[in-house]
Amino acid sequence: MLTISELADLAGVTPRAIRHYHRIGVLPEPPRRANGYRTYGPADLIRLTRIRRMQDVGLSLAEIGRLVGEPAAGDTRAALLALDAELARRQDELAERRAAIAAVLAGPGDLALPAELAVLLDRAAALGLPPAAIAVERDALALLVALYPDRLPRLVALYTEALGDRRMVELGLRFTALADTPADDPSVDAVATELAEALRDRAGPGPAGDWRVDVMATHLQEALSAAQQRCAELIGKELG
């Protein structure tokens, strides 16, 4: 006869694990000696070894409890086939997640934006936009993607064209400069008018206001100065 510690050593588990198996009914409680200690025999060792092997292949304790007594061979095979299918599904899911991570790591590593836009935002930074402006630009692009997920290819095309357009780059820098400008300064109106005109030219067929600059301005108001907020509101009105 074996003590719980001896059984645990032979089966490669801990006494605590054995007590847990007793509590959940996977391993029946053995008889006790007169002194109150549990005593185990060969059958307990065989059953415990089987439980450990089942856990090693990934079966849950609930499944093990159903199979470990006197299971039919077909039941065990069906459980293993189901487990194998689940592991294959998880493997595919992990492969997709790793591919997504690889795509991010291959670019700027910006999780706020799709990789195509993150690359373009890096180009914008290289053109001289300060970090604060890049942060606002990132939020604006993220909002556009959230508001118009089906327009991502169009947004990428527009942003690519804008970065290659000297006038748009200059207007972007002028909008950034409004951070230090009083909200009632005449330059705010001028920048708004020119930006609205430029955005209308680039919006393509349909109302330019479909891009909802006013909604973006509302969501970004904490990141924008009073002058930039007013400029965005004026652009929204002109495009509406």
C-alpha cells in the first residue's frame, strides 16, 4: 500500500493535485487506515497515471472524469479527435494573429492605424509636422477609419495624394501653426476656406461633407486648440 506522497512521486504529480482530483471526483477517495491516513494501491496508481496522460494531451478534467473510469475505446477516440480539431482551429487562429503582428512589426509598429496609413503617417512626420501635430493626425485618421471602414482604400489613396501635393502639405502645416493663433484671428478663416476647397477637390464624386469633418472636430476637440477647433468647424460648414 502507498501513502499519498509515495503515490504522487510514482505518478509524477503533487499530493495537492491528488487531493484536488478527490474533491472533483476524478480519482475516488481510497480507504483510510486506523490513524486516518489514506492508503493507495496499484489500481489507484494506474488510474492516476492515466489521468496525468490525459491532461498531458490537453483533455479537460470534465472530459477526463467522463472517460477515466471504464470508457469505451470509441469514446476516448472521439474525445481525442474533437480535441485535435479544436487544437487545429487554435493553431490557425494563432497563425493569423502572428501574421497580423508580423505586418505591424514590418511597418512603423503603430497599432492605432492600419499598416497602410501608419506608413503614410511616418511620411508626414518626415515632411516636418511636429510630434503634437502627428498625434492629432493619427487620431483623425483613426476616426476616419472607424467612421468609414469601407472607405479605407479611398482614404489611403487620398492621403497618399495629399502627401505628394505641395499645397496640401503647406495647408497642413498652416493648420498646425493655428495652435498658437487666437481663435478670432483672420488667418483661421483663410486656412479654413483654402482647406475646404482643397478637400472638396480631392473628395471625389458625391458630397465632400460625407467625410464629416465636423464630427471629427467634435471628437478631437481636446487635442485641438481653440483656433484649430474653429477652423475645423468652418471647414465642416463649407463642405456641408
